[in-house]
Amino acid sequence: WAIDDLAAALELRGAVVADARAVVPPLKRACRPHVLFTTFRCPPCTPLRRRIEDNTRHVWSSMDRVEFRVVTAADVDFPRGLPVVRDMDARMIEACPNASAYTYANGDIIGTHDFVETVDAVSRVEVGWNFLMVGRRTDVPWSEAEAYDATEEGFDFIGHYIDRGRLFVPYAEDYFTVTRDAINWTGVPPFVVGRPGYDIWLVDHAHHKHGVAVVDATKTVPMIHQTDENGNFSWGGGIGDKASLNYNFKFASRKHADHGLTDHADFETHRDRENGYVHIRRKRRNVVAGTTRRKHMFRDFKGRT
């Protein structure tokens, strides 16, 4: 797609976040269709990090059809001060058993209603099918300036995404959407978020599991990573020692994740240029092992949608 075409499409689908200061709804049995949960660092944190997490809370809690929840130590165990991935997912499934999909996203990730539209499209592929949907993020250096406040009516998601964003590497996977039965969470090692290793392991695990499809949603789900003072490889921030950084590698070695990149997905989403609908197709793989490519989003889009 040309930049102008994508920008117009994003505007038509309500990419600018509405100014609705909704209170995060409590967990309940009658949940909205898409459960999206995260965990925050604040408090304590810097003013910039506070701005970022306030943005995240506002964007997702204001979104139609999304049941947003911030997971705390009152919900699951926090070894080393970080929540266990499997416990969070199991907790959300228990709280909202009838939801169509469950998404964990890092606390500095924000998106648009394209996320909801894409999850709906993927869910409708076949009755009862199981999938793990993942996508690449776009890094935007964030600021405390008013233009970076997503709670303001004039917040320009498109402008940040197109003008200042850069598509990040395919092994930095900051959100996962799964159906209830896609992953047997009791069999997943006790990985914690905010440390490397678990994301690639999960994608690889789903890739090798019979009856589960891995879907790359990069082309239809714009996700901004609000980059703070710790940079693009912050891994949760505040890492004081190598043992903490490598915590997840106690349970899974890098060599046991041979199909853990977004590039290894079985399917990918794309948007029909004529009717604007999201569709799913077999992925044309272009895997570069150990890649550190940082192509701009729209160089990557050209000729591939």
C-alpha cells in the first residue's frame, strides 16, 4: 500500500483514539469478546513512563469490544517482581471463559480498532479453530509533550505511526492473541514477562502444536511501542544483573525455538484494497535467521499487501 492509502484507511477505521475516559471495567463473567490484559511498572516510575502507561490504559479501555485488565500481584504470583505469563493467561480465561480471544500486550503497546477488526476476521475463519496471532511492533520515541498524550482528543496515532515510527525486528513480539484452547497453559514453563525468551518460545510452541495456526497480523494491526528512556531493548526496565535478564532461559534454550519469529507464521492477515475487509491467507515466508533488519513500515508494506 502507498502511505496515503494506508493513512486514509486508518482514518476511516477510527485510528484516532476517541476521547472517552472510561474506567477499567472489573473482571466479570459477562465479558466483552476480546480480553486484553497487561501489567504496569508504575509506581514507582519516571514521569515519561507514567505518561506511557496512562496512554495504554486509556487506549485499550476506551476500545469497543475490548475487556481491558491490568494484572497485579493480587491476581497472580510475581517472582522477581514480574508476573508469570501462564498464570496471567489462565487467570483471564477463568475470569472470562466465553470470550472469543485473549491477548497479552506489553504495558507500553498501543493500537487502534484495527486490532479488534483483525481478531474478529481471524476468529471467523473456521468454527472452533485455534490460533495464536502475533505481529511486529513499530517503535516511536516517546515524549512527555502534549502531542504524545493519548487521552487528548487530538492525539494523532497515524502521525506518530507513519512519520516517526520504525518497524522493529521479527523476534521482538510484544503481544499475543490466543483462543481459549490454543495453549495448554499448565504445560508452559513459568516464564515471566519483561525478560527475553518467552515470546519466541510461545510462537514456536504454537507452530509445532497440532491443530493450532500461527497468524502474523503485522499488515493489518498497527501497534506502537512507546519507547521510553530505556530504549527499544528495555526488557521491562530496571534489570540489575545478568541472572535476572536471562531468567527465562532457565526453562527454554534458544536452540529449542526454531520457529519462533513472526516470519515463521503459517498465515498472515491482509486488507482487501477494494472492499477494505481483513482476510487471511497462507504466508509467503521470507525468513532471515537472526535478522536485525529495521526497515521502515512502509518500505516493508510495498509489494507485499
